[in-house]
Amino acid sequence: MDPLDALTEIAFLLERERSSRYKSKAFRTAGDVLAGLPPEHIADPVRLKHTKGIGDTTYRVIREALEGDVPQYLADLREKSGGAPRSTLRAALKGDLHCHSEWSDGLTPIELMVDSARRLGHEYLALTDHSPRLRVANGLSAERLEQQLEVVAGLGGDGIRLLSGIEVDILDDGALDQTPELLGRLDVVVASVHSKLKMEPREMTRRMIRAVSDPHTDVLGHITGRLVEGSRGTRPGATFDAEAVFAACAEHGVAVEVNSRPERQDPPDELIKLALDAGCLFSIDSDAHAPGQLSLLDYGAERAEANGIPPERIVTTWPVERLLEWTGR
């Protein structure tokens, strides 16, 4: 087995299972180091073992791959991930409208996210790093977003289109945390509540309705903000008049996000039913913060299918031309 392929796949699988970011980073770092070494260096066990950036575990993976075996570390991860959910809807998804890079709180450069999406068969991927108020996530100021737009314009191709975007914070009064001029230049705007989830329900309802009424909003992200499992612990979601919020989404053509992260499972099933009844569109997104997490779409597709969301009402089943016609509405 090619050792670089082994290191890359291990990093991908660790990211998918939302393991420690330090673990996946160690394998990606070792892969970067290995890619820059001459063949004679790689073939020398002593030199390889003492190469900066290659630790004991990554060294064993490289040596086992060079010996013609699937490294045991990789074999164990493959077996562990073999129970991933499957649905017929997953094959209909053409893209993903919510992911992050190292420009905000993601773990890797944009290029790695695009390459991973291409390998998964995506036709498009929207880069939606955070907006400025979310300082804990290194949110992008207007100046940094301008710089990112120049980078995004030069990426993609080879079967995938990289869309410009943002996950913009919904401020306490329902305004969006970025200038209207910049929001108007983006392909996709995901609007999400990240703070004051315990806000009084009437005020939270007003807050969310104002956000989805903004003509720049395309997707309402992880609508309750709840956490139901995972390393960050659990927390209840925001409470609001869901029927009123979904009526506003339907009126303004804003898609309700089915967030694919297992620790979120957001919206809850009962809210998906209300959004269906309201006539809402949906967007199945990964909310990926690392390349391997792009494959979490499996979970979102399974939940959407189990709740009876028709594929034609899921914007991420649409071809990119139709999608951009919708976001430019």
C-alpha cells in the first residue's frame, strides 16, 4: 500500500469520527513530510524513524505500508467505520453548503477541503467560514473575507465548483453579522444563531424571523443549536415559535438546514415535520471542520430520508446552475 495514501485515509477516518484534532493533524503532518522526502530517505528505516514530523505511530504505519500490508491502525479504523449509515437519498446529493477551513475554526487549508469533496463525488462545495462576532471561532472580518474571496476564485475545477459563502452569525436583534455589500457578493449565505440560546422564546422567534427575512439569507443553519452527544457535552436547544419561523422560511425561500453532525441531530424530528408541513425547502449539510467530516452527509441523508423529506425539496440535490439561480433570487 502507498504509505502516503495510508496516512491520508487514516486522517480522513479520524476526522469523520470526530476524534481528537491532534491525532488527525499528526497523520496529515506526517503525510506532508513524507511527500517531500526522496525515495532513498523513505527506504532507510533509521533515517525515516528520526525524521522530524514522523512519530512512532506514523512511522509504524509507513513501514507496514512499505512492506506491502494494510497498516493495522488503518485496518482497525476501516472496521470501526464500516457501520456508517446508508440511504438511497445520499446518492442524490450533489453538494454541500456548509463547511469550514483553517481561515476560521476548521482544521485544514481550503485546498484540502476541496480535494476531499472532489473525492467524495461532490459537484460543488460552499466554503462558509464564520463571521467576525464569533471570535472564539476566529471569525472573518470584512477585510479577511475580501482576501478569502480572492483565494476562492482561484480554486475548484477538475469536476468540482467551489462556491463562496459564509456562516453568518444572527445577532441578538436578528441582523446579520456582515456588511450587506459583502453578503451580496457571496454565492451562499448560511445564517445561524450561536449565542444566547436561552433567550426568551418570543424574542428568539423575532430574532430568527428577522434573519430569514433578510434577502441575503439562503439557509437557516442548525436551527436549535442543541448538542445531544459528543466531546463538548450536551445542551438543550433554543425555544421559539417554530411554526412562525418556518412560515417565514417558506415565504422567503430560505432552506432549513438538516445538519449532518451526529452530535447535533438538528433539527429534531418533530421540527422537521413542522417544516415539511410549512412547505419549506431543506439543505442537507455536513458542517464539516475537517476533510473527513465532509462524509458526515451520510448521517444527514439518513435522517432526512427517515423523516420523509422529498428529494426535490432538498436544494443540495439540485445541479449547481439551479442552486445558484435560487441563491441569487
